[in-house]
Amino acid sequence: MSKTLQLLILCLIVTLVSCKEEYPDLEDGLYAEIVTSKDTMIAKLFYDKVPVTVANFVALAEGNHPMMADEFKGKPYYDSLTFHRVMDKFMIQGGDHTATGGGNPGYKFTADFDPSLKHDKGGLLSMANSGGFNTNGSQFFITEVPYPSLNAYDDNGELKNCDQPRTSCHSVFGELVKGIEVQDAISNVEVTPGSNKPVEPVYITKINIIRKGSAAKSFNAPKVFEKELPNVEAEIQQIQDDKKEKLEQEQKEREEKIASASEETKPMLEDYATKTTALASGLKKYVIKEGTGPKPKAGDSVRVYYEGYFTDGKLFDSDRVEIAEKYGMFNQRRADANAYGPTAMLVSPNAQMIPGFKEALANLKVGEKAFFYLPSHLAYGERGNRGIPPNTDLTFIVEMESVIKR
């Protein structure tokens, strides 16, 4: 066989091998082949929805990220790292070269979010961070179960205040299309007692980026990251500014509503106060509506409506929806918890209430509605309470609806 023919055959073999399609059953798209010491997972990356976050991951995987520290440049970042944190029925987390959860690739960035990408199933790739918009780096996790509290958008489709403490905002950027059982196997490994660190390290041997189709092949991760990151930062800053402006406007409207309601209520409270009768303790009472039912005994549980006011007419609490709405203090969460309406209370000197309110309950009959004036020593005294300054006199309008049958 001539050398020319041998060369042609060799070239043909090389061509045939190079033309062999990797994972031919995958549709067009951008994928990450995550080879681990347990087996291989394939994740489809949502580069069309969260391009910055995907570009960050791809550029790190391929070792050409424009912001990575000099010590990591020119080599695939994720190769030989571990899943340093695994939690069964939650997720597995990797991408930290220190394997402590505190490492980063030399920078932090603002991830982009898409409201359609939620932590609503297992097998989702999402960015790990330390809280806040600008704390993303190289660490990522893969969910095992739905975990909606990690979503960046709330149930109303609004971006959460991610910079607030104890607020989780994580960017979903991919989904496993092969190897979901590998995720499960990793999340079930034995961990060091008292931690989530595997006893035997689970390695990310290599992350290979697979491009199928012209759009994926033209996705230049370093360029996309540099070009789109400023836009993401500006967009999130605008959302935050708009939200701040909206909150300030709502607060202004709330204060105006409170002022108007207080101005209307104050004369009524002052009128009631002039008609009160002082009890031995210093508690003052005025009956607005006579009761026709029995007076509860000590130890009885009752249901009462209450309105609590400062002496200037400002409301500080009420279980009546219409009163809360009048003062701009209606709380939807309280409504969802069925916490508006007559409140169950114990008539007892040992009840966990301020002294004046305990005495007020003991002086009511079923069906009676009364105004009570509590000098500060019968209210919260010198210590005050949340939203109530020290040495503050308080007023209440209380209506006893019923005695709860035992």
C-alpha cells in the first residue's frame, strides 16, 4: 500500500471519528456534561433565558473566564473539585476549590434571573451564593426536590428584596436531562456527623460543554459575560430603585391614611374618656353598649373584638378587618391565617396579658362593648413594647362576643 493511500485512509478515519456526533439523541442546545466519580450527568443550560449566569458557568468550565483569578486562568476551573455539601431530599453543591463553601474564583457577580425558571422539581442547576444580588461566583447546586423558597421571584411575579437578610434568591440556569439518578446517588452518600460534607469525597472529574446547533455553537461565553453583565446590573438596580420608590409612596399614603383616621377617632376617644368611671386599680371604663349575657368566670375562655389606640387616636392593633383597613394596617398574611375576627382570650389573673387588659376582660359581660383607659403602669410601663414607647397610656375598645364552651 502506497504512503499516499495510507495517508488518505488515515485522514478518512480521522474525519469519520470527528464527525461522530456526541449524544446524538440530544436536541439543539447548550449542554454541560458533568463527569463525576459516581457517574455522568448531562444538563441543558438555559443560555437564552439567563445568558450571564450560563456564560459564567461555561467560561469557568472551559477556563477562559475574563474575571477569574490568575491562578485559575487557562485551565478548566471545575475539574477535580468536589461536591462539598450534600443534603438528602434537598440538593448537592459543588464548585468551590477550597471545598469549604467559602471559596470563589476570584470575583463575585450579579446573576440574572428569569421568572419562568423556578426551583419546582429535582435536577435543576442553580447558583449558590452568600445572600444578596452580587454574591455569586463559581458554586452551584443541583436540586433533588422542589424548593420554592429559593426562587428569586415571589408568588406575585415580583423580584424579591434579595439584599435583605434571610432572603434566598438563586438563579436557575440549567436542568438535568440525563443522570438524575446520579444526583440521587450523590445526595445519599454518607456525611460526616454534624455536617453535610461527604465522608468519602465525590469528585467532579470534568465538566465538558457540548454545543449543538448554530445558536449554541455561536455562544461565546466570555464575550456574553462581559457584554451582558453591565445590563443585568443596571436592570436589577432599576428594579430596586422602582421598588424603593413604590414603597416610599405606599408609606406616604399609609401615613396620610393613619393621620386622617386618627384625626377622626381622637375626638371620639376623648369623649369616651370624659365619661369613664375609675376603678380601684386606676383602670377607667365607659360602657358603649350594655351586655345582655352572663359575666364570664375566672378560668373561662372568651371571644372578644378589640381595638387598641394611643391617646392621640392612632391605632396600634385591632382584630377587626374594617378598622385595620381604615388605618391602612390590613395585613394579608394575618387574613390568610384567619387571625382577624373575634380573638380567643383567657379570663384569668394569670393570663399572659398586660394588667389593665386582664382587668378589662374580667369587667365585661357577653354582648357588652366598652371603652377602657389604661394608665401606663397598667399597660407596658417603663419598658414599653414593640412600637409602644415607655410610659405610654393606652386606650382600648373591647366587645365580648361569647364565652367559649368547654
